[in-house]
Amino acid sequence: LVEDVLVGAGFFEAYTLSLVARDPDPEALRLPVPLTSEHGVLRTTLLEGLVAAAAHNVAVGNEEIALFEIARVYLPSGEQLPDEHWRVGAIAQGGYPRAKGAVETLYEALGIEPVLERTRLPFLHPGKAAALEAGWVGEVHPALLEGEWGVFELDLDTLFAQVPERVEYEDVVSYPAVHQDLAFVVGEEVLAGELIAAARESAGPELRDAAVFDVYRGEPIPAGRKSVALHVSFQSPERTLSDEDARAIRERIVAALGEKFDAELRA
């Protein structure tokens, strides 16, 4: 399923070597007598091989590069043998949004909700890195690869442990939805996912859908802040919501985001 989803998202499968020249983990296991200096370390991440594969594709003139790999990594265990883990990793032109979109598509296919939290990793671009329970997603640091490259890596055991044993479906709601667009000015450090989570918590079950459709920086938005626009849908399974109902839900969202993130409603 993971393979099919990523192929459907426009990625091509790659195979890279388990032995690399270097690794972000200083405790990575090194061969006592490597065959070459380029193949002396057992990888603890798929990143090194995927970056090298992307660079090779650029060098030979390929375009719209998007690669994924499902393979083992070898984590230091303190023993003679490492802990082996199956991971899925991917790299693609298009920067952070490309990688995040692939992760969200994969999670949706598995029936789980991705929860992203801001993080900092030395191999990812500052400000364009997020952690998930199963791994991370971000943009490759320009020192590693020139251009805007989205990348992610997820531990498959951790990912699959979140998959529900039974998928529950809801009846189709016959009452019409009320659609609105809300734009909030927030600090640069605020993640769009945090805004959506807070909106859902404050609005309750009548907020059927919420998604980011625009992020804007520049005049008249002050420096250090950004405008995040959300498309929201209000819907009740019991009755048609009135304008007053929608206004009350909207006001709860605005109040909650203002209190939690110092968010200002633009429109």
C-alpha cells in the first residue's frame, strides 16, 4: 500500500546502498576494514542515499525528480549487532510542500491523522522541518543539496501501529454545509497544523472540514508574521445550520486562535 500510494503521488522507487560514506549519527557503526572510504558506515537513515540519488539525476539532466525507498536502517544498539528497522524515505523537487503533501496522502490512505510538530534537525532547512511520531518531514538543507528539495523519513513499524484495526464510516450528511474562508495573521513560528487542530477543538463536531489554501507574507503583514488562510466547512447531521449558527462557530474559532496564538482575523 505504501508503495502504491507513493507511486500514485508521482514518486519512483529507488534502491540505494546500506553502506555510506558518512551518517548524521556519530554513533553509527563503522566497518573495521571498509572496502572503500565511500562505503564504510552502516546507515542510520535513508537520507544520504536519497540525496546522492537526487544529485545524480540532476547531473544527468533529469527533471521533476521524485524518489522513494523502502529499506532497512541500522541503529546502534550497544551490542555487536545493530537494531534493524524498516523505513520509508522520499525526496522530491518542490520543497517542503511537496514532501508534506506526500506524507498527508500516505497517512490518509492508512486512515490516520498526521500530527506535525516543529523541530530542528541539522540536515533540514531551519524553519522547514516537522516531526511526526513515526519520523520527520522537511526541506533538505541547502548545504547538502542545491535547490528546494522536500524529504521525509518514517519508521514503518511505528507508522503501522497507528493504523486503526477497524475503519468506521459515518452516514452521509444530507443537510447542506456552510463554507467560509478565514485568514489569520500569526507569528512565523505557528504551524498551520496547530491552527487547524485548535480550530477543530474550539468548534466541535460541526466543523466538518478545515484546510489551508494560502500562506502570504509581505505588505501589509508585519515582519515576523504571516497570513494563513483556512477553508472551513460547517455542517450538522441533525439540521440545516443557520447564518447565526455559522457565526457562533466562527466566533469560537476566532476567540480560541486569538487566545492561543495571538491570531488576528484578516477576513
